[in-house]
Amino acid sequence: MRYWNDHDMGGWGFGLMAVGILLLLGTLVVVAVALGRYLGQLPPQSPPDGQLVPPPSPEQVLSERYARGEIDADEYRHRLDTLRSGPAGPVSG
């Protein structure tokens, strides 16, 4: 009578090993995706000399939107005139 299966892995052992490997691979994929999302949300690094780059001005942002084709020439001119006219009064609402 053999009780210990002669130190070989039986059917349950193979099944549990397969489930364990799938759980391990799934965990690695989840960690890789989470790390990728985290690194994708980090702010850009400052230049090596330690000087901070100022954010783009509103006129630069507007020019970039016009260059990408997000707004047409009329809307660009209207918004540029609005920006250059100075701060607006309080908004009622």
C-alpha cells in the first residue's frame, strides 16, 4: 500500500500549480499596468540646471490650438482680442 504517491505530484498538485501560476502572472500584469499609469501621470522633470520652465501663456495655448486646427481663424482672432483687452468684469449668474 502506497500512501504518499511515491513523492510525485498528483492531479490536484498540477491543478493548484496552474492556478498559482495564473494568479502570479495576473498580479504581475496588474502591477505593471498600475506602474505604467502612475509613471504616465508624473509631472515633467525640471531642466538639469535647476531652472523651472514657466507654463505657457494663454496666447501660446491659443496659438497651439489654432495650429492644431481645433479652432478656426475667426474664433482665434476673437479669442485673441478678448485676451488682449484685459480682464473681464465679474461674472453674474
